[in-house]
Amino acid sequence: MQTQPNIPKEFLWAKGEIHSNKPNKLEDENHVLELNEPLIDLNGFFNGDEESIKNSVALINKACTSHGFFQVTNHGVDSNLVREAEREMDSLFKLPLEKKLRVQRKAGELYGYSGAHADRFSNQLPWKETFSLAYNYRDDDDRTPIVMDYVKSHLGEEFEYTGWVYQKYCEAMKKVSLAIFELLGISLGIERSHYKKFFEDGSSILRCNLYPKCKEPGLTYGTGPHCDPTSLTILHQDQVGGLEVFANNKWQAVRPKQDALVINIGDTFMALSNGRYKSCMHRAKVNKDKERRSLAFFVNPAEDKVVRPPHDLVPRVEGIFCRTYPDFKWSHLLEFTQKHYRSDLTTLQNFFLWLPSSKFGLPLF
């Protein structure tokens, strides 16, 4: 990508979309404000410090009712493991193209290699390469190293260590996610283990992202403006920066913080909170002088789970429960976003219009 003299037209965003005042405008990086999202120290949570937990959930509640982004530190993930996960991205992205294409992500699938998502889209392509790996929370119980097995079986025995690193990284992210879900439950004033239990048999995708240098970063995105359709995203980003959130009608940067993980709410959790917590539009910009790398861990419920908020978050008016969203299953939203719709600000609204009545026979309580 970065060796080409000009950006191919498939990567370009229309001038009206780049230079308008709409949320997908590409601005000069020097004029982007900082989001100033809260930095949550998880040490108090892990040590059972109730005063620390009280302060943390207040910060989480304020962030999630506004834009859905915060960062966490002292999260328990070994810094050496994070460094190894970063380093092993080199072994994946520096493979010859023909070997990458052997594990190319197929239409409708969640795992494998993708060059600019060209397998799914034909215009406004993201300026990036990705390797995606599927991880099931139940695999830990079964002692099945599904991530390591996938990497080794598709790329060869010499990639056993790479697979081991990402297996361990996924296991560490699972622990972080369940802690976050517990804090989210407390912050919403419901039974603290509600969401933790809901996601204990969940599934996830680990996505390794490489954003190559771009000679004309003002003409394209690493990832275009969108909301995550998933439940929760846990992001490790390098120190290059480029993540921006559209909050208070302007783009604001989420600056990298050493040893911190970025957390953001996705559409599915927004539905699980009955709309109280926000899934906010965000994007990734590219850099003229530096590559950018990140590891995104997307958390979802088990595919057959019914996505439904707890009763405590659903008000009653004249004896009728007031739901913001109807019931759905994650498998249906997954199908919609993988095969029928490119995620954006209105994914959920369009999903409910698409959802066939045969799949929609799940009652409101």
C-alpha cells in the first residue's frame, strides 16, 4: 500500500465527505482536541477497596453516559506479554503476500488475514491490514488452545510461539473484560455480577491492526467513522496515536497512555443497558511518517444469548415496560454486520428494520 505513488481511488473518501462539517470530516490533526476520557486505576477493584471502586464507577458512569470511552491502568495484564504481542505482529504482517492470502479472511467469516477489507467492500477502503483470531470464553474450561491451534495449523509449526502469545493475550483480555463488566454493573446500579455472568460463556475476536504510512493522510482513513456493533472493545494502541471519538459535536483524540488499555462501549452493550450507556462514533487516522499498530479485542455474548437489559434498567409507565430496543440475538446482529451492512452510526436502527420476523419472535418483557 505505502509503496504506491498515489492513493488508489478505492481508498479515497469523497471530497464532500472529507471537507464538510459532518462527523466524517477529515480535519488537520493540529486542530483536534483531546477527549480527556477518565483513566481508571483497576488496582482498587482487584484489591476489593470499596472507596476506590466507588470513585471508579462514578467516573465510568459519567464517561459512558456521554461518549462510552475510558482507559484503564493496573489492569493485571503482564507488560511483557503486551510487548510480545506487539512484536509478533511483525511475524504476521511481514509474511510474503502469497502466504498471507493462504489465510485470507473469507466473506462472512471473522478470522484470517484481510488487506483493507477488500474482501467485503469496494470503496472507501480502510488504509490498513488486519489479522483476526477467534477466541471463545468457554475454551479455557475445555483446555482447548483454539487461537494457538488456528495459527499453527494455518501458518505452520514455526508459528507455534506466535499462536501461544496470542492465546495468552486473549486469556488475559478475558479477565480484564469480566472485571470491566462487573464495574459496569455496579455503575448502573444493578446486581454487580449480572453482566459478568452474562458474558462468562461469551466469544471474542482479537484483531491485529497495521496502519501503514500514508503519503496523503488527508484523503483516507485507517478506519472510517463507525460505531462498534459488538459489546465491549479493549484496545491496546502504540504511541503513534490516531484514534478519535466524535463527542460533543466534534472530533476529539484519545491519546495513548503508557501501559493503559482503551475501553469503549459497543452497540450490543448499549442495548443491554437499555440505551443508558452510549456507543459512540470513532475513527482511526493514518500517519504520513509512521506506521501505527494496535490490538483490538472485541467482546460479545454467546451467539444464542438473547440481548435484553435487566428489569432494573427498564422503567415502567402505567404498568408498561419502556424498552429502548427490542430483544435480539448476537448471532443475528453478527450476520447483519458481516454480510449485509457496513457498520456506522445507525447500525442498530437499520438492523431492526432488516431483522426478519422469523428471527424476531423474541418477546419484550
